[in-house]
Amino acid sequence: MKYAPLQSKLFVKNRKNLSKLLNPESLVVFHSNDITPTSADGVRPFIQQTDLFYLSGIDQEETILLLFPDCLEEKHREILFIKETSELIAIWEGHKHTKDEAQEISGIKSVYWLSEFDNIFPMLAFEAQNIYLNTNEHARTIPEVESRDNRFLKQCKERFPLHNYKRVAPLMQYLRAIKSEYEVDAIQTACDITEKAFRRVLGFVKPGVWEFEVEAEIIHEFIRNRSRRPAYDSIIASGASSCILHYITNDKQCQDGDLLLMDFGCEYANYAADLTRTIPVNGKFSQRQKDVYNAVLRVQKKAIEMLVPGNYLKDYQKEISLVIEKELIDLDLLDAQKVKDQNPDQPLYRKYFMHGVSHHLGLDVHDYGSTKRKFEAGMVLTCEPGIYIREENIGIRIENNILITKDGNVDLMKNIPREVEEIEEIMNA
């Protein structure tokens, strides 16, 4: 792996925390992601299933994790099944984990080859009363492709129809919302690499460069700092494209007078950073651009103040909407009287700000975390207000990553320039 190994004590602790939430006599199963085909003999780069990584640290395909805390035989309370390598695989694909390496990474003593799973699993299933199975229950998911977890779910229920089946996803949602110090360190590293990429493009952007050239500068900086890839498809949106929320074509030439909205983040050890900055292509904001930018920045600073223990996401979003409303009135984009008389179910500000202010961040960019749960110490959330004025080709979003602590919060991107004067000074140095 390009990234430095994480400490096995992280995964040991995560497994212990999950085991405490399981019902007695329960067996839980996690599968790695598939290697996804393209066409002919092509495949996409492998990305590990994040629950399995969270519990084992294994970043390799064809992996299964079993947890059975109440198993009579101690060696079967935690079991890792990994792909058996061969000389042929080593020649064509390179090194795969040995059993000793998998033990060292995960802290799991019992490691078997994957071929042994069908012999061991039935024996444990007959001893268990409950079987917890994993499914992707994220609110934003669109499950068009069947996963290994889902295929196993069908097979398991056919073979053991009378067991009591339970969902492990709610437990993972609960646990993963709170980051340990090791996870925060990994996210901070991702943020620091993202900062280097942003500073690099501040010295690169000028009228005439292409959006894909900016994207290339970002990816170059990621990889040279031990990241394997961006955490998500980078948005490099100039001019009118800055008002397209999920613009990823990145194929326009940046023009003098344009704004350039860049939403990108580094992935490091499977943990994500998520940054957005908006800069002037020519290095100097116009007065109108500056006014809108500073309005968004004021909203962000107010929102960050509210990312503290005890607040609910829904209440936080509602209060920040009122702040945005006022800024839009001051920018002559909304009429105060019409806002006063508006339908509360169809607020007028949604024309210029149509997305949420924050989401959880971690192993996934849109990480696990219930919207009905109060903010707690250890949560990491983005803070990303924006204003999008399509008729003026002005789209501005500013996004930082915030760690909530018992004493307030910590901005993991505090060193990344965001003030108008900072950005202009660096771009014109």
C-alpha cells in the first residue's frame, strides 16, 4: 500500500466495541467488495468495503471476517479468511497477504485461507442462535449492483432458514459515527495532503488553463504524498459550471473573470478529506464576487460555531438557513417582504442554496451517521454552505472538515486559505 500502515490496536478496539452491541450467541459476517469489471478483461481499481476495513484493516479483495464473541472455542471468536496466493498470482498480480501479515495488520490470531470458509462457517452457524448480516443501508445509496454481502445473504438464508437473522448495519452506523484518535489522525493526514494540493493549484491557475489540467495538478500532489486516489470524483467547475452541484466533466477552459469552484479531497488509508474552495481565475475577485464570497464565508463561520455536542442536524440546518436567507436579502437576491410571506415548505432561499450544510465524514465521504442523533464528541462533519446565482454565473461554496470535541470543535482544515485576501495574495505572489 502507498499509505503508512495504521496501528492494529484501532481494529482490535473496533471489533470489541461491535461485540458489545451484539445479542448473546451471535455470529456476524462481513465480506470484502468485489473487483468490478469494465469490459473485455478490464477491471476497476479495487476499493475495500469500509465496514470490513474498519474492523480488520485488511485492504485486499476476497476477504471474509467472522466475529462470534460467545463461541465455545476461543480461536473461533474472531476469524479472518483471506485469498490464498500462489506463484502464478505473485507473477501476474504481485504480493498478497500471508497469514502472518494478516494477523499483524488486523490483530486477529485465527487466519485461514478463503477455501476453508465453507467448512468452518456451517459449524459456527449451528452453534449460533443469531446471524448478523451486512447490507449497504446508507440513505444515499442506489443499490443497482449486487454486492458479495448481498449474495451471501441469499445463500445463507437458503442454507440456514430457521436462524434468527439480524441487521448489523445499524450497529455500524452507530459505531462509525464516532471517530477514534487513530481515525482522526488519518483524516487529518488526508486534509493535510489536500491542503498541499490546494496551495499547488493556487500557483497554477490563470486564464486559459483547462479544468482537467487543474484536476491533474491535484491528483499529482495526492499521489506524491502517498495517497492512492481522490476520495471522490473531483469537481473543477469554472464560470457557469460552478452552479452545477455535481459537475465532474472538468472539460472547460478557464476564462478571465471566471470563478473556479473546486470540490476535491484526498483519500489516505481509506479515510477521506472533503474540501471546497472557490477562487478567481485571474487572481482577483470582482466586487460582486467578493461580496457573495464573503457572505458564504460568514455563513460558514456561523455554522462551524454550531457544530458542538448536543445540537441536532435538523435544527442546525434550519438555523443556518435563516442566516443564508439574511445574506441573500443583503445581496439583493431575495425580497424581505416576500421572504416574510413565503410558504415555509417552499422557502425562497432554496433557489440559491439547495443542498445540506453538513454531512458525516470518515471512511466514506458521505460517512455513516444518523440524522436523528445529537452531535457528539468524536464526530467529524463537513461544513459547506454555498450560494449559486445561475443568472450571474457565480457559484461559490466553501467547505471545511470539523471534528466535534467535548469542549467545542477543531477545524481540521484551519490551515487551508479561505479569506479573500489570503487567496489573492497567494495567487499573485
